[in-house]
Amino acid sequence: MKRIAAVCVASLIFPYVLTMAWTGRQGGTAMAGVVSSSQIGEGERVIVLDREGAEQPVLLEEYLIGIVAEQIPAEYELETIKAQMIIARTYLYGVMGEEHSIPESALDLDILTESGMQELWGKDYFLRYYNKFADAAKETEGQILTFDGSPIDPLFHGISAGKTREGDELHPYLVSVDCPEDVNSPGYLTVETFTPEEFCKRLNGMENSPELSADTAFESIQIVEKDGAGYVSQVKAGEKLYTGEEIQYALGLKSCAFSFEKMESGIRCVTEGSGHGYGFDQWGANEKAKEGYTAEELLKFYYKNIVLISE
């Protein structure tokens, strides 16, 4: 339970490297979907912007477009983007509870504004991709994922290390599944080499410093345990124990599915996948979408025993 709770907290701090990309950076200023109070229909949910001292309500369904555009490549299949749209909506509904409005500052989300979209996609592709995300929002309007009648904690990541990770007692719908497609992703494998001095500097910079020495850096670190999906769960550095995530963050690795090798030039870190490995695997899902999987089928592959409902 503590491990997944830590991942959820870390998700707020380290966007794509770890996980969900729920972070809190807003780019640009323009926001589509701004409405007056009189335009808000009964039961409609809104996000209240508070930028430059003026409060502006934005319909949640419009706000979602910017969230999901930040979270997933626009080139991905429509069904994959629809699945991601449902994931983002589920997160918002979970945070809002029974409330129908919430200040943007309470969400701590990354969001891509229209100006940011044009910069990312280029003006020639802006309209095509914007309409793609808008269609995904419209075709899934009001749909969320539930377990035992409540919105799930919809964890997702970019690329798994070959299979997704098992959840805990609070996340029984997170069941490990094989993701053989991920090894073909260009971002599946990352190799970085650190000098012994840089390696020690990064690890010794942790709050609970292992006090490593460059002369014995490689000999002083040992992977103690990995989980069933290949992610490091415990590392011994010096005389102290750390989680795989702690070592990952300190070294700036893309996931905690890593290994160390001693090289003449230093210590080589080989990392598989991108993100924490829990829940929805974006790359694997997109490969399945190419085979004809629908958004609902994708979601039910990665989250087990969940119910897709329309609010």
C-alpha cells in the first residue's frame, strides 16, 4: 500500500518520467471552453480558472482536451486517445467527488493550451489534432471508470518494462498483464553511463544519504529485490536500504526497472520502459488499438473488474 501511495504522490512531481503526468504546469494563456455562469447547464461540471486575478469557469469536457493533449502523443490511434480521455475524466471526478466545480489550482495538473498545442504540433497539424482530441472527448462524454461504485485511481504510464505491475489491497483492479509489444518501442530501452563521481553525487544528494565513495561506488550498491514485473523494489546503497523509486529519482532514470553494470568509463544504468508501470500502458494500448481494440476493451485489459459508466 505504501509503495503505490508513494507512486501517486511522486506522480504529482515527476510528470512523464514516472507516471500519470498530473503535475501542475500551465502553458500559454488562451483556454477554449470559457463560459459564463448562465451558460452552465444543470449537472455540468466546471473547472474554475484563476489566472491574472480573474475567475473564469471552463466546462470540464472542454478542459479535458488540454489535459489529454499533454498526456499522450497526438499521433496515437483515436481509440487510445479516447481511453486516455476516460482516464483523465475519471481522475477529475475522483478529485471533485460530489462537487460540480473545483478551482484549477486544486488539481495540480499539466495542461496544454491552444497556443501550446500549436507550438507542439505545428500550425499545419493543429486543427487536425485538436479535432481528434475534441472528438475523443465528445465520443466518451461523461464516461468514467469505477470499482465498487467509486472512481478508480487511474494510474497510467508511457511504456511498460514488458508487463504491468500488480496493485495492492487498495488497488485490486491493477493486475499484472503481459505487454510484449513494448519491447518494440523506440523508448523502451535507455542506457546512461555515470562517472563514479557523478553517481555518488546524485545518490549522496538524497535526503537519507548513503555516503558513498567514488572509489567503491559500484561495489557499494546492490539491487536487493525486484517485483514480478521486473521493477526494482529495494536497493542497498552503502549500509542503507532504499526503494527503487528513490534511486530512480536520484539518478533521473525513466523507470525503476533498471540494472547496473561496471564499465571502464563508469557505471552504466540500463532502464526498461518509461513510467511507474502501474495501470494503463499507453504504448501497448496503442499497438492493440491498431489491431482493432476499442477504448473500452483497452481499459478493461489493463484495469480488471472495473465498470465503465456514464455520469
